[in-house]
Amino acid sequence: MPELPEVELTRRRLERELVGKRIARVVIRTPKLRLPIPQELESTLPGRTVSSVARRGKYLLFDCEIGWLIIHLGMTGFLRILPGTTPPGKHDHLDIVLEGGVLLRFHDPRKFGTVAWTTVAPAGHPLLAGIGPEPLTTAFDGDYLFGVSRSRRVAVKQLLMNAAIVAGVGNIYANEALFRAGIRPDRFAASLTHPECARLVNTVREVLQGSIDQGSTYQVAEGSVAYHPLAFDVYGRGTGACTRCNGALEEIRLGNRSTVFCPRCQH
Ligand SMILES: [Zn+2]
């Protein structure tokens, strides 16, 4: 599943490729993903120029002069820039054909992605309105995390993965950030001290930024996308050894998500 670093890397790539280009044509091949794809895109977008590509949480926001195209990649979605003559394959749900011979194609085998359209500022759109602060901005700091964790009888990992608390921290990066901070994922959020909150904010930023910085290794291969360029300490290593103490890692389920930690290094 694409997480925030992969969405940010996608944003940067699309910004380079799309900004300043005019839309010639829109082809919708699938009426509905997680939500219906707005049919009006076929008539409203042609002739408009993409003026910026922004991101809020894991949503990509394409400013198309008269409104914003909002795209979420869901579980398996990805966006590719292709020569305009490339024939569509299975699961190619949407093409935005640009003047000059290229197209932006949305491919999503499991159809959990979202394509929406808004003519008012996207921050107020129902999909985005409830999203918490961006983890890589100063709005997400130790004071903030300490404040929002006080009354929560929920595991700290689940708090981190709640998009209303902080935007776009998924399972992989929550596991990694907690390992680096030395905090057990199943602790009650309300039990975190202020220094622990400050430490955790820093490690969340570190793992996200580290993954974005290593994005040069991110490649769109033939028919697939190599997500997650970062080497992980705990995620997906439930039967492995701790990279810090060499002891056995433990795997539990939290909120039905795989959770891996070191019982000696994380308290
Ligand atoms: Zn350890």
C-alpha cells in the first residue's frame, strides 16, 4: 500500500511532468472506484491547464484552474505518465490525456482508490476536512501529541495511525517510528510522557523523511511500482532478530494490523 512517502514522491514526479500542461481529453473506463468517478471530468477538464500538484495526507490535489482533481491511491493504485498512444490494459480506470502526446493513467487492481472533483478549496472537501496536521510540518510537535494523547484509551500505534490525529502515518511507518523511539506499540497513548511524545514526533518525521530522501531508488517498473525504498527495522520482520539487540522480535495484532516490536528495546 502506498504510504505518505510514496505519495509525496508521486507528487514530485507528477509536478515535474504535468505542471503547465493543458488537458486535451479525459477517458473514464470505470464508473466507480471507492466512490463514483465524476462523469463531468470528461467535459470540464479539457482545455484546462494543470497549475500545481499538491498533497494533503495521502491525497493528491491537482489544481486545474476551475477546480481541483483529488486522487487517493487506495491500496493498490498508481499513476503513470505514458506516451499518449499507449493502449489501456486491465485495471486502467482513468486517462487524462495532455496536449503534447502524453497521458496520466490511473491503474488500480483492487479499486480502493478515489477520484473526486471539487470547485471549492480542497481543504474544506469532506474527504479532507477531518485530516489532522501534516507530520512533516511544525504543527505536529511534542506538545501537540502530548495534548491529543491525554484522554486516549487506545494503543499509541493506533493513535499514530488515526488520520484525524496526524495525516498519513500508515502501518509501516508507525511500526518503524515506535521502534526507533523505543516505545512499545501496545502502550496506552495516555501513558506517554512529554519527552516520549517529543521523541516519537522526531522518529515519525525521521522515518518519513528518510524514505522520501531515498526516493531516488523509487522506480516505476514494467507494470508495477516499487514502493518503500527504506530498509525496515521491524516492519515485515516478525520472525527476525532485532537490529539493535539481536534478540527475537515479537509480532502481535493491533487494530487487526500486523505489529512488530522488540520487547527488550521498546518499553
Ligand atoms: Zn531489541
